[in-house]
Amino acid sequence: MPPATLFRYIALRSIVAVGALMIVFASLVAMIDLIENLQFAAEAPGGNLGLALTVTLLRTPAITLMLTPFAFLFGSIWTFNQLNRRSEIAVMRSAGLSIWRLIGPAMLIAAVAGLGLITIVDPLSSRLFGYAEDIKLQKGGDESNLVKVHNDGLWLRQRDETSQIIINARNVDKDRGALTGVTVWRFAPGSVLLERIDSEEAILAGRTMELHDARLVSMADLQQQRTPIYAIPTALTPRDLGERIVPPETMSLWQLPRFVMLAEAAGLPTARYNIRFHDLCSTPLKLLAMVLLAAAFSLRPMRMGGAMQLVALSVLAGFLLFALSEISTALGESGLAPVALAAWTPAVAATIAAMTALLHFEDG
């Protein structure tokens, strides 16, 4: 069998196996998420089956992409195990082909797929996920407390039954619960501007926001007034300043660096966004590691026995890698480990371990 034909043969089997698993995973994700969204739609004002289906379809691509490493792990296990059962691996080995030639097509597909996912597919899926989160916030009535970050600092819209306020702050001190460079616009129902308040500092105290040395301009007479402290009722807390930002899952590889820069300038926590950025960058290596793990446990000659035990061990290794990834992410978010190290450690560790096993297998 010519090398090009062999490459296409193994590559096609790998693509079919991984693609089939991705379809299965997407179907499972959609069914499980639909159950959750049906409950949300039942509790939301004006919610119905159409709302639940819309949110589910928008969320499914992003959630399914999180399972891509498992699709490559299980798909590669199935591919290599089938080749082994039919003695095709033994024939290829007897023809003088190295183990790297046999797994090369699957490795190339994993690397290319990883690059395609983070540069093309994930930006689309993250945008759809963002649309779904916006719908859930609007229907749930929580969109007014969402903190957004732009070039001129952070913005917050807060709404109650009698008025609406829009807050812009240049910077935030989360430890003190303080906002600096604050401008507040208060609107009556119907988006009628009532007044503007400017202050160099605002403190979140209890259920109020206290603007110190505030300057008020009423739109009724355009007269400016000054007051030492101007209190505005608010449900915003210092903890919300870090937790009510747009979720990192709604941002793509191309958006994250700029957002991190703006958030750091505004004094907001950025660990989750840095971890997502590095996690996306490590995706090609992570998928490559899944193929190597599958090969390390699935290419043992069938006559040596214990094939099913090796397959079970490869599955266990995949879940251990998932556990390591979760632990590393938690360490990175808590600041106990550098963010880049926390994000890259699972992929690098799995790759090294799998390559070591394959080298031992190749050298006998």
C-alpha cells in the first residue's frame, strides 16, 4: 500500500470516528441542556418551548466543543483498536513502518482540527453562546446588573420600577468596594434624562452607592449643585464587580487579549479570562495528546492479550487528564499558580507521558 494511500486510509477512519462521536456528544448535550432550559422557560415571563429551543440551539455548539478532547480520545481508541483487531497494524509493522507513521495521520488531523477550532469554530460558537446568555439575562430580569468593560472604563445599567441609572467608572478597587472617576445618569420611565451626577469616588456600602463630593446637574433647570455625599440605592456589591462581568465563555481567542488589557486597566480580576485564552491556545496540543494517549494503549498486538484492559486504562487516563485540568484551572483562578502554567500543564503532561509510553513501545 503506497504511503499516500495509507495516510488517506487512516486519516479517513479517524475523521469518521471523531465526527460520529461529536454528533453523539452534540445530541446528548442538546437533550440535557433542553431539559434545563425548559425549566428556565417555565419560570421566565412569557417563556415557552420556542424560547427553550432557541437557547438550547445557541448554547449547544460551545458546550459540545468542550468535549472535543474526549471525542478525539475515544475516536482514536476506536480507530486504532479496529485496525489492531483486523491485524492491519501487524501487517503495516511487518512492512517496516514505524509507529509514528501509523499514528501520523491521526496526529495531523488533531493538530489541524485544533487550530481550526480555536480560530474559526470557537469564535462563532462563543458568539452564539453570548446571544444565549443575553436572552437568559433579559428574560430573567438580571441584565440591568451586568458589568461591561470598554475603552473608557466599566459600565453598569441598573433598573427598578421608578427609574433607571447608567453608571460609568474609570477604575475600581474591589477590595475597598470603591469606584473612581464615576459618572451617573438617572432616567425616568420612557428614557427621560433627569439628572447627571459626577464624583471622583463612589463607595458601595450596604444597599447604597455613596458618591463623595458629588456634582449634580438637574435637567429641569440645568443648575449645578454640590453635596458631600449623594446616596443611590443599588443592589450592586463589591463581589458583583468581579462576578457580573461578561463570562469568558462568550469571548473568542481574538477578543480575549484586548478585553484582558481593558479589564486590568479598570482594576477588574482577569484570571478566568487569561486561563481561557491559554486554554484555547493549548487546544491543538491537547487534542494531539489525546491521540497519543489512545495510541499508547491501543496498538499493543492482540496476541499479547489484555487489549480491553489497555483500552480501559486509556479511558481512565483521559478522565484523569480532565481532573488534572480542573485542578489546574482552580489553582490558576485562585492565584496559587501562574495562569499560563495552570492552563498548559495538562496538555504538556499528557503529551510527555504518552510519548514516553510510545517510545517504550516502539523500542520494545
